[in-house]
Amino acid sequence: MLDLLPNLLVAGFYAAVAFDFWRNGKAKSSADHAPWHHVAIAIGLLLHGVLLSKSLFAGGFNLGLTNALSAIFWLTVLIYWIADFKRELHSLQAFVLPPAAVFVILQKLFPETHMLPYADQPAFMWHLVIAMLAYSLFTFAALHALLMAVAERHLHRKPTLIRLPEFPPLIPMEKLLFRIITLGFALLTLTLVSGIVFSEQLFHQALKLNHKNVFTIISWLVFAALLIGRRQYGWRGKTAIRWTLSGFGILLLAYIGSKFVLEVVLGR
């Protein structure tokens, strides 16, 4: 139980900020709590990062399922924390922080061991870092798209299961969404290219058409179509949200789905 306390502490920082936003947002603007929120999230990120480093580098490089999810949401919270300095994205706390709090606890409760055999290869490590950043950006984009969907329904006074005290303006939210998707798409492209380079170096094969790579390529095509549709046809609103969530869902199947099947279902 004592081993779980650091993880609970990190989850507590994340949950406290989210809870404070919900509790006080209806009474006054959550912007009044922004400095306190930023400090609490920063402490949570620092502690979370320490826990991740100990878990990831225990006897090698352990990127098991729960470690991977915790790392992705650590990066997602970091992206939110940085983005919120210049933009009023406080409402996104309700989407970003709760799952981060859950996965930092699951990381300790359900440790999965998956030691990466090529962690000493620079090409592989660069590929891995770029891939994790791409997944985190698309996770942020998907959560941002969900917030936009809720905000749009709220704007049109439609019923919704999620009620937040305030929303940022939709137009700036949409611009930020496409900036995130553009950056994530560039990193996903680099992920595919670096994966090909790494595969050629080790296996003398450009790309294996396995479950993970096929779904990653499909996701890349979805996001490419979304960016082209935005540029050529002015896609926005519900169309942009649907394509974003579809692309993220396919990417989730590519990485998390394959890791879940291999590590949890098949026990490899």
C-alpha cells in the first residue's frame, strides 16, 4: 500500500485541479484559479515524470501497456499545461486530468512488463520518442475535439451529458485543433519514415504489414484527408470533430489495441 502512495499523490494533484474547476467554475470564472492550477499541475507533472522514469528504466526499457498509457497521458498533460499559458483552455482540464489521474494509478496497480529489445539502438529510440509525441498530440487533439463537441451543443442549447461551467470561444478552439493536428500529422509522418529506416537497418525490410502498421497508415490517411479537406473545402465544426475522433480511434487501435492483445490477451 505504501508503494502506491506516490502514485496516489500525483493522481491527487490532477484530481484536485479538475475538482476545483468543477466546484468553483459555476460561481466565478475558473481563470481566477489559473495560477494555483498551473502550480498544482506542474508539481503533478514533476512527480509523475519521476515515477515514469523509475518504471520505464527498471532493468532496461520497460514499455508495458500501463507504462505506455501513463507516459502518453503525462505528455498530454504537459502539452495542455504549456498550451494553457497563452490560451484560456481551463475547460479542457475536465477531459485531460481525470484520465491522467486514473492511468498513473493503473501504472502501479497493474504493472505490465514488456522490455524493448532494441533500446540501445539510436534509430529505434528516436522512432519511439517521435511516436510517443505524435500519439500524445493526437490524444490532446481528440480530447480537444470532444470539448468542442460539448461546447457546440451547449451553444445551441442542446442536451448533453457533460456540463461544464465555461467554454472557450469555438473559433480559437478550432484554430488550435488544426494546429495540433498539423503538428501531430508531421510527427506521425516522421514516425512512419523513422520506422521504415529502423526496420531496414535491423530486418532489411522496409515495412512489415502487421496490424499496428496497417492501422497507423490508415490513421495517417484519415488525418491527411482532414487537413486537405480543411484547406480545400473549409471543413470545420462537426465535420472536423468527426474526422479527428475517427483518426484518433484508428490510431488507438494501431498502438494500444496491438499492445493490449499481445501483452494482456496473449501474454507476450
